[in-house]
Amino acid sequence: MANDLWTTVEDAVLAALKAELEAQVKTLATYQGDWLADLHREDWRFPAVLVQLRQSRGEQVTLGSYDLNLEFTVLVMVRHLRGEAAGRREADGVYQVLAGVRKALWHQDLGLELQPLNLIREEPLFSDQEFSVYAALYGTSLVQDL
């Protein structure tokens, strides 16, 4: 896994989200762009869930062993026509999709040699009369021997 860690983790996160949210979301993908700039330009179908790997950090434990800490963000994007509150609270709104993300990821190891994923925070990023976008930041770690 260490040779292609980011791809392996991205694929495992997508698989877990797909198993839980497939009937609920219309776009499920990895994405590393500027979502705010692309919100009106991309051909995303809504509700959309995008996975962004944010960073990995190494912390030396022994001479040849490191803890590798990974963080990623799950963006939940909902387009609503019934107003901002409906986009958050109604069926297939942000809150319901975030609950599915939690169910799929929180305290899961995704079948990999990782510490179970921990939810660091969830927060609103953008909201107007058309879109609501929330982020869920998750972290995990693994031991990397050199």
C-alpha cells in the first residue's frame, strides 16, 4: 500500500461511500480543484460528494519507523430550489448526506492497514439560495517502516 498510498486510500474511501450513498447521491468522485470556482462550471449532478486528499505528515517513531498521518475532506454539495433551509434539512439535504458519510467512514479502517478513521470536524463552507456545501474532515494514520 505504501507505494501508492493516496490512490489506495482514495479508492477505499470512494468504495465505502458508494456502498452507503449510491442511492442518495448523483456524483461521487475524487477532486483536487477549486470547488467554489467550479461550482457552476462542472457537470456535477447533485447531490454531489467529492473526496479531496489534503495532506500526509510523517512523524519519526524509531530510527526506521514513522507514523504517517493522512487527512482528507469529504465535500457534500447540494443544489436546492426550495430555499437554503430545505437544502440542509429536507430529504437528500446536506444533513442527511453527512449522516451517511459518517456511517460509511467514521471509525472504519476501510479494509486497509490504517487506524480507524476519525472525524475531525464538519463545517459549512458555502450557502446561498441555490447551493449548500459542507465539509467533513477525516484523519487516520499508519505505521511506515523504511
